[in-house]
Amino acid sequence: MHTIELPAGPLKYRTWGPRSSTAHPVVFLHPVLTDGRLWTNVGELLAARGVRSYAPDWPLGAHVAPLHPDADRSPEGVAQMVRDFLDRLDLTDVCLVGNDTGGALTQFVITGGEPRVSSALLINCDAFTTFPPFPLNAILAALRVERLAVLVATAMRWTPLRHSWLGYGLLSRHLDPTLTRDWLRPARTDPAVRRDLIAFLRAVDPERLDDATHRLADVDIPIEVLWGMADRCFRPALGRRLARAVGTDLREVPGARTLLALDAPEEVAEAITALRPVL
């Protein structure tokens, strides 16, 4: 685990793969209330292929290093943190991989102009005005209120509830109780982390994402769309619409839900490496 200081605050991140890799690096963007450990299986698969990858704990509620009090916690502010991360580590020819909220952040990064990014993979993610989708919009709306955020995080300490359709069970078939408990602990126990999460959720604006999604067709880098077809939140129809907007074919993963890094890590690693020949 590494830590670097960015203008918005400290950022912890994990890495896999050889430092001396000649393959283009991969940077992962995770959803709200998860952290970089989501990508462990994918990172290890890529490492076996000689690819160096990076999985920061973005300030989306499961992070343990709160932002500075004056930091911009909006989606665009976190997208700027992505750019600052790439600059700080001097990463070039990067493949950005975003899932769920991380897919929305990826769209903000690449449509805002980022020369260090040369390809992107969008996985079951927010797009157009679906930000967030039903029924996650109702759950995340509750988390915008301090006392309700504490109440929800506390109730989710009970694994059967946390892994039910009211929690992470909606998003994956392959959940580790220890990992999902860890994901909720910072928001439950640290007021500064809750501040970051609440500010981010309050700043979510579907119209701004809709503008970014429609501008993807003008981005001159390869973009692919990978979709778990059993997703109850980000429905296959949204994936197909996003693929059309990008100008690519939808890569379908039957039986997988939102968190493909857990449900289908091999397919994610394959989709990432498939982008490499055109970089």
C-alpha cells in the first residue's frame, strides 16, 4: 500500500505487476462505498501478463484518508484527482478502467481532455442521466443526510443485510464479508470520511454526466464497453445505448452483475488486454 499527497489530500493506492513493464499502465476507478481492493483479482491476472496496474482508494466513502477541508468533492473534483494522480506518478499511455461510479468519473476525465490517457474501458456504469440508477438512487439519497448515513452504515454491520438486495448483494454474486464490512467502516466511524461521501453525493448532477456521455464520440482514443448482463441496476439496455454512443460493440458477460471485477475478473482482464494492441 502506497500513499501520495495530491492537492486535494492524501491518496492511498495499491499496485500489481512489474515496475519495469513495457505494457501501458492500467488505472482503476471503483464505485461509491468500495475501494481499490475491488480490483485485486483483475490486477493479479494482469500482473501475470506483465501489466502494471494501479488501484487508488478514491474518496468515495470507503477511503481511510480524508480529503483536505477545502477540497472539491464533486465528481468533477474527483476526476481532477485522477488527473493529478497520473501527473504525480508521471504515468503515460494509461488505460483507465471505470466501474459503476468509477465509469462516470472516467467519462469526466477523458471528455475533459487528458493526454496521459490513451484508452478506456467502461464497465456497468452510470451514463447519460442515469446517475445513479434505480434502486441505488434511493439508497444513495439517504446517504446524503448525516444521521441517515450513520444509521445505514451501522445497520449494514449485519452481514445478511449487507449482502442482501438492500446492500452489496444487488451488485455481485461473489462477496467477501470481511471486505464488504471494511468498505462500510470508514463512513460509519470517521466523520471526515462521511463529509467526503456526503459532499460527493450531494454534488452528483445527472445533466453534467449526460453532457459528458454525449461527448464520448468526440474523444479520439479507443473506448470499449463491458457489461454484466444480469445487472439489476445498470440494465443491459443502458450498456447498449452507451456502446452506441461510443461507436463500439457491447462486450457482454452473461450471468454477471455490476461488480465484474468480483463476478468475472478473467473477462475484465481480457477486455483490458484486448485494448493494448491498438494503443
